Amino acid sequence: MDQLIQKMVELAAGHEPFTLATVIVRNGSAPRSAGAKMLVGQNGEITGTVGGGILEAQVRDLAALTFKGRNATIQSFQFNGKDAASMDAICGGQVEVLIEWVNPGNPETAAVIQGLEHAVALHQKAWLITIFRGGSAASAHALVQGDGTIIGALPAGISIETVLEKRMPDRIELDQALVMVEPVNISGTAVIFGAGHVSRSLAEYTRAVGFWTMVVDDRPEYASRERFPWADQIVVLDSFTNLTGKLQVDRDSYIVIVTRGHLNDQAVLEQMLKTRAGYIGMIGSRRKCELIFQNLRSNGVPEEEIRRVHAPIGISIHAETPEEIGVSIVAEMIRERAVLQQQDLPVFGKSS
């Protein structure tokens, strides 16, 4: 979504209108899930995708009509027969797509786009609100920021608390409007403790699959931009023994512990188990992991907390090289992220 937001910012800078297509409902084996977006410029240039193939072509044609009409519409697409086969949706499926004309010349819309740019740049959570009232009217937008402040206005019947609970794109039916709520920057932060060979490969993979990637080590010669050009953030600590107040960890944090020794691994793990991290994984043999768990039990760490840990980390693919180990770890993180994002979890805080 970052690339699409960057395109919105670019067009907004020139006060150039565009159309935005968003999948709001998916049933069956349609190619993209709710929240998939495609921007179509007035010259027909496309950024993002709603599924490719015939769907994308049809949406692009409708986007041109919507641009001329300066309105918003919802269109349903049913896939079967040749259409389904051409899109790898063999069993067929159905999607509903909201196609809207967006005018950055509108001060409120411009403010929402600016807020999105700010959230992406600082990796702050936000929720994009799209209000569709049907008829010939254009859609309206608002943005709820991680601290609960609002750019624009929420429609009556939608509370900030309702918005902040959303982990996945969701549509809400009101009496006179349909509201789409889309989380921004909820894809997760990968916090990688250790800057060794495994971390170098892993940081590239986590960034590629959408995790904001942070590398943490106590050795500046290892935790450097030269070694980690893909990392979004590099943190050099005095030691791993006191992390209080130095890192912000919440339920969207994915902790990977791959330091250079089991003492550091244990120190980090014991502290991370006191957080709300959605995922905690630690590298090591089964013997080493069990030894650390025994030490934690001796320190009074409850068994239910220890069961949160994925150790040995990664899915079993008989990985040996740092690159293979990185693949196994990021695969497990992707799986756990999919599970976590679909859970109805309580809100532990309003900001990341």
C-alpha cells in the first residue's frame, strides 16, 4: 500500500484527480481479498492491483467512466467459466469493488492524503475511512490516527473505538451510507535481535513481505547501514540486558531472537515475554531452547508465557544456510501474521 499512497501524494501535489478502486467484499476464490486497491490516473496509468486479468481491465474501464462522472459506485463481479480459469479462480468467486473519484483539490481530501503520507513515513498506525452514500455523490474520506485524533469527520454511528479495533479491512453498513475501514501500517514490525549472518538474510525477506524491519544489536560494526541496507531502522544498544524504554513493542510486533549467544538470547526473551508482542521466536537447537526455558521457569516465568515462544524458530524445511534459515523464519512469521490479523483482539494501546 505504501507505493499506492506515494502515488496519491504525488498526484495530490499537482492537485490532479484520480480514481481509486478498492475490493470491499470477496467470496469464493476470487484473486484478491478485501482492501486490495488500484489507483488509476486520468491518463490511465495504474498503480496497485485488484486482481489482474479481466477483472482489472473491467475495473479500469469503469474507473474511466467514474472519472468523467466525478462520483463513486460499487460494482459486483462474478467469476466463472473462462473468466475464472483466466484468473486462477478455478472454482469461481465474486468480488464487490468500490470505484471512486478522488479530488485532492478538496482541502479535506488533501489533509487525509497528507496524513497517510505522514503515517507511512513515521510508521505510525492509522485507519483510512471511506464513506459511500450512493447515488451520484462522490465519496468522502477521513483518517483516524494512532493517538485517536481524526482528520475529517466520522459518520454518525461510527465510534473511534470501533475503528481502532479493526485489524483487517472491514465494511460497516449504516442506514444511509456504507463505510469502509482500512488499517494502515498494521502489517507488523519485525524486531530482529542480533545482526549476524541469519539476520542479514532475514531483514531482506521481512522487508520484502511488508514488515517494517528493525535490527537491534550491541555491536555498531555489525548493526550498520552497510550490512543492512534493507532495514527500516537500526538500533545500537549498550547491551541486551536492559531494554526498558528503549524499544516500543506492541501486539503488532514480531520478535526474532538471533543474537550471538544463549545468554543474550535468554536476556532478550525474558524481557520480551513481558510485552504484548504478537509473535516471539528464538533460534537454537531443541536442547538449547529447553535449557533457556528451564532457566526462565527457575526465574518464575509462568508456563503459559513460555508456550508463547516459537523455538526452535521457523518452519521445518531442513534449512542449513543463513538464507534458508531466513526463509523458514519469515514463512512462520507470515503464517502467524495471518492468524493474528484475523483474531478479534482487545486494543492494548492507541499508538504504536
